[in-house]
Amino acid sequence: MPPTDADLAAHAERIARDGFTILESVLAPDAADAIADDLVALERKLGIGYGKNDFEGEHTVRLYNLLVHGPLYEQIPVHEGVLPLVERVLDRGCLVSTLSSVSIDPGETAQLLHADDQLIPLEKPHAPIVCNTMWALTDFTAENGATRFVPGSHLSDRNPRPFDDEEGARTAEMPKGSVLVFNGSLWHGGGANRSGERRVGIAMNYCAGFIRQQENQQLGVPRELARRFAPRLQRLLGYGVYNHLIGHIDKRDPIELLDESPRDTRLAWDQ
């Protein structure tokens, strides 16, 4: 059941104040298991191994551009239990920035704290331009590598310093099927996996419609595949214009590239 307006308002207020919130029971356990199982099959099929640096993780498997791998992943960006909250943090013009998996195996060390907007040259703090979600496909615990974060750090006037800003960090412990939603300025990082089991999550990250996406969705997702996506997902990939201007093609809506039907696109100067 989608969240009520009151629920959305409360979660949005918490993100504005603390930088994060947790939505529980977004996915049923069997739905989470189905995605986790499919990730294992993809990992084997594609021959994806561990990362080769500390940041990506030398005991962590990451799969990128998940939208090209089937309907299981198409449901995630448009999920009615999460997208309305993201739209409150950014706005309805937000875009899919990246959709990837993060599977942390036993023996992984903690990732350095970072902010997902720290490469964007804007003074901090600033209005939200990135909103991230981490979907728990297994239980997230302090022992198995649950995401670490520093509450309120999205309001800092700087980015985190490597190794120096762990004080005050908390762990996003949450049951399978939950989703951590957070401002992209929040200092965060994957945790160390000291357990004997894999921790599996999906990173579904959004950006404001005027920000360049982390993964190039319009080149990464073949146009013939995007044609069969739901209209809202097409818009989330960037087949649209932001505020009646940003992203147009010769004064035409990019959605016409998918359905080849002309639209009466009214741009900012036509209003």
C-alpha cells in the first residue's frame, strides 16, 4: 500500500532534518529474495567479480545499469512506496541517476565515508540535488555491512575528510524489504562485513532534473528497450524536459524519439 500524505510529510521532514529516513516493508520477503537470486544469476552469467579498489570494495560485487536486465528492475525506480517521497525531496522532474547492486561479502572492510554529490562544484550546504535509496534485499545489520552514515551531515558546509569524520556515525540496521532514503549530501559508506553471510542491497539513486546523471541512461538503455518501459520510467530516464526547457531537442520533447508521435511541446519562452 502506498504511503499516505501524512506519512510522506513525516518522512520528508525527517530527511530535511536528519538527512535520512527508513521505509519498512516496501518489498515482500519473497520479492526481495527473487531480486537477490537474479543478481547471483547475472553475476555468474556476466562474469562479474569483486572490485579492485578500496572504494568499490575488494570483497564486494557491483552490477551496474540494471534496467537492461529485465522487468524485475523496472519496478524499482517507479515503486509507489518510494518514488513519491523522492519527489518530495527533489521534485517530480527528478531523474534516475544510477541503478546498481551492492553485494558485500564476508571479509569486506568499511568503505570511506563520502557524499554522493561531492564531485558537483556547489558550495555547501545547498538545496537537495541528489536523493539516494538503498534497498535491503537481505537483513542489514551492524555485523554484515549495513550502510553507515552521520546524521545531520547533509547540513555541513564541507565534504567528509577521509579517515577523520567517523565520530557520530550510525548504522542503518533494517530488515529485508526495507529502504533507506537519504539526501545525497549525507556522509555515508558501506559497512565492514564481519559476519559469515553476504549483505545484498540495491542502490537506486535519483538526481534533480537539471543535474547530469551518474550513469548515462539514454545511451546505457537501448532505445528499443526504453520504448516498452512505462511512461513514468521513460521520463525518469530523461525522455522529457525539465521546467519546460532543460533537455529539449529542437523545441521538441525527447519522448517523441520513443513513440515517434509529435507533441505540442510548450517551452519556457512559449508560456
